[in-house]
Amino acid sequence: MAAAIVDFESFYNDHCSVKKLGPWAYANHPEFDNYLVTVFAKNKDGTLIDFIGHPSEFDWKLIDGRRWLAHNAPFEGALYDALV
């Protein structure tokens, strides 16, 4: 199975943090801001997907059906679920 490396960066403070709220509640908090994602993978033709930018600007279809490699998979998954 093809893989994709995915890493989100997001806002946090004393009231809105994954440590305090857990991944799902954090990603759905009114102050939450998912402002940056890095995605790295290979396309079927061997070219690279090397994206750094706002999550809304990435074509998520490029990595449909791939296994995600992430530092903190529950966190990354919750942020993605909140995005879509």
C-alpha cells in the first residue's frame, strides 16, 4: 500500500489545546485554527507530492486510500476529520 506523510500545525492556547481537550474536542473547538499541513508522497507516475500550505489548498484526492504516516496519528486524523 502506498503511503503519505502528513503533518498538521495548528493554533493552541490555555483554553484550546489537544492536551486539555483531546483530539476530537480540540479540532472542533471554536478557537481552533488548522493553519498548516505538510504532505509528502509519491504519485503513481513516480513524481513527488511535496506540499506545504493551508489545508484547504491541498487536493486531498491525491492521497485517497493511502496509509498515513504521522507523528501522532490520532491527532492528525482528528484534524483531518474536522477539515472535511
